[in-house]
Amino acid sequence: MDPSSITPNTSNQQLVINNDNDSATALLQEKRARRETLRDVSRSEYMTIAVLCFVNLINYMDRFTLAGVLGDIQDEFKIGDDYAGLLQTVFVIAYMIFAPTFGYLGDRYSRRYIMSFGVSLWCITTLCGSFLHSFGWFAFFRGLVGIGEASYSTIAPTIISDLFVGNVRSKMLALFYFAIPVGSGLGYIVGALANAAANDWRWALRVTPVLGAVAVALILFLMEDPPRGAAEESHMKPTSYRQDLESLVRTPSFMLSTLAFTCVAFVTGALAWWGPQFIYLGLTLGPNSNITIGRVSLVFGVITMISGLVGVPLGAILGTKLIKRFPRAHPIICGTGLLVSAPAMCLAMLLAEYNSYVTFTFIFVAELALNLNWALVADMSLYVVIPPRRSTAEAFQILLSHMFGDAGSPYLIGVISEALKKALSTNHNEQPTASVQFRSLQYALFVTCFVEIIGAVFFFLSAVYIVRDKLKVDRAIAEAEAQVAEPTHSSAEDVSGA
């Protein structure tokens, strides 16, 4: 709603409103400036960030532990690439379906209790799943794990947004999303090491539940749950779910960055699930044919960790430095990262059967460039949405990005690979040769390179609207602050047009 609709639209009254809004905006910027350095962060806030990062770390460890032992899972359940990809698809479908529910709850109820419930659920179901011997039941329990993880991933970034503003928020989000590639890498490593130590892939699923129990205690007793919009001193009230969704759809920068992030999710989902298996198949065709899937998963995990250790902070640093002079820097950096990642990933796939060192080098470059976007996408999604709508926005983005991204990409790549095996095999009655298995998975994974280019285009388009949408949110918060100082009180509904 335009500010002029709040009071009668006369020129004198409008002048007063504009002056009040300008003053409120200046006051808001002054308040933010007081929290623009890490020196202003309290000990309890640092503790909260540490808890959130720890849970995010083990969250992604759990998610990709299976990818590190995927070959053993296929052998035990006697499944092909299509059903192996279906395991991750089931997880992500459950994850995305329940994200809107937790987003709605996260904007209205205690986030501490919602998160502790979710972490408890995925810990219990992960542990129970490690004892199952039926593929159907195992896939069902992976879906339950996805429900638990949806409660955490939807809500955690909004807690950070309610604790910090400006550059401090960007740095804390970078630290939080820094745990994604590091946790994913640890997932491969834990899976490979636990499998090797126990000679049983099921033990790989029994590590994170123990850490999850610790995480629940930390959430309940050490984590802060600030009021919505506390960092911006916003007094907006939640609106209806329908109004929330209508406002998000009418925010171009949010929708375009969500489409771009959908492409990122598609690529990361496919590569994270199939990467170690693909590289292993390629290396077995070369001179070092005695390499094991465990060793490949270990190296792949280390590369994923290092690329995250460098890429996520680098993206945040570039964003913080450039946005002061170039307000559209965030989506431009993300789009450029995808354009760099695509050819590097393509070269890694082409060279996988020839040289392991060159292959892993290009994978590192591709993942490094891809990791530039994690913290920046989250920051963009928060600052173009008003405070009482941010959990819903996170849930909406999770739903769309996973529905059209990594919910289907592992399964789609598996289906394409299985179809290509039949097309490339000369004898359909025999098991496909190692060369055919590698080539079919290679051709299927080339799809991810094209998707990265599409994602870059969406990021560049979002740069057109990002400044305007952010200014709308800043003005809406400032107007709400100005009205709180008066007898009439504002709600998020008054500024739903923002």
C-alpha cells in the first residue's frame, strides 16, 4: 500500500507524511549504524550463531553421508542409478512440502521449540533408518528425515536476520552458510571413514544422530529467539498467509533470485549426489584402476570442504566491499560465479577418465565459484522482505527451489543415465561395461552445465530490481516506526505492498 493511503491524500498532509518518513528512514539508518561492527555483537549472540552453525553443519553432514557410500547402498538393495537417485529425491520432496508449514509456524510461534522438534525428528529417523533392510522402508525414513530438516533450514536464517543488520548480518549469514559446503564435505568423509572402519555403510548413518542430540540441548538452553524484526526495531505484526504470498510474488527481485537459486539447487543436488560415483567410474577406466569409491569420496569431500572454506567467505567479502559503491553487486556476483562454474564443471567431466589431479582441480574451481552465492542469496532474500514475513519467504524459496531443483535432479540424472546405458550397450542382455556406465552418467551430468547458465541469467535479471525492492522494505520499516511513535499503530498489513 502506498504511504499516501494511510492518511487523507491532501498536499499538506502528504508533505508532513513525507517529512516524517524521511526522518524515520534517517533514524532507522542511525540505529543500524550502531550495530554495523562485530564489536557490537554480544556474547549471547555469538553463542546463538555458534549453535546455528553447528546444527547447520551436522544437518548437511547427515544429508550427504549417503552419497559417500552410494555404491554400497546400490549393491545391498540391488538398485540402479534411477532408484539410487530416488533416495535423495524422496528426501527433498518431503523437505520442500513441509517447508511452508514450518515457515508459517516460524513467523508466529517459538522458533526454539520448532527447531528442537525438527532436529530430534531427523536424528531419530536417521538412526532408525540405519537398521532397515527393505529399500521401500529405507526410502520412507529418508523422507521423514527431510521433514525434520525442513523445520531447521526454514527458520534459522530468520533468527540471524532478527539479531543483526547491515554488514554484520552479511558476515553472520556467511558464517552460517559456510557450514553447508563444509558439512557436505564432512558427510562424504564421515560416510567413507565409518564405512571403512566398520566395513558396513550403515554405521555412517549412526554418527550424526549423536551430534544431533547435543544440538537439541544447545538449541533449548543456549540459543536466543529474538522478537521478529528486533535488529531493525520493527514493530510490524504478521499478516495473513495469503497476503504474505501475494506480496512475495509481487517482489521481482525475490522471485528472480528464487528462480536463480532453483538452478543452483538443481546443480548442487545432482553433483553432490552423483559426483563421487561419476569420478570413480571415470578413474577406473584410466591407468589407476585400483582406486576405491571410499578414497574418491574422501577426496571429493575434502575438496568440497576447502571450496566452501574459501568460496563462501569470498562471496561475502566481495558483496560487502562492492555493495557500498555498487548496490546491485550481490546478484551480479552470484551470476558471475555460475558463469565461471559452468565451463569448469564441463572440463572436469570431460577429463575425468584421463587425469585425476586435473579433474579434481577443475571440480574445486567449479565448486568455489558456485559457493560464492550461498550467503549472498540468503542476504538478498531477507533484505527485500519485511521482518514478519521472512520465515514465510524462506519457506517459499525452499519450496520452489527444491521442487524444481534438487528434488528431481538426482532422480532425473539417474533416469537419463539408465536410458543411455541401454542406448550405448551393444548387448542388452549383459551388464553394461564400465565404459558404458561412465559415459552414460557423464552425458547425463552435462545437463547441469546448461542449468548453471540459465541460473546466471536469472541472477542478472534480479539485479535490475534489487535496489528498488530493498528501498521499499526500508521505507516500510521506517513508516512503521514513525507510526508507532504516534497514537495509531502500524502493522505489516499497512505496508503489504512493500
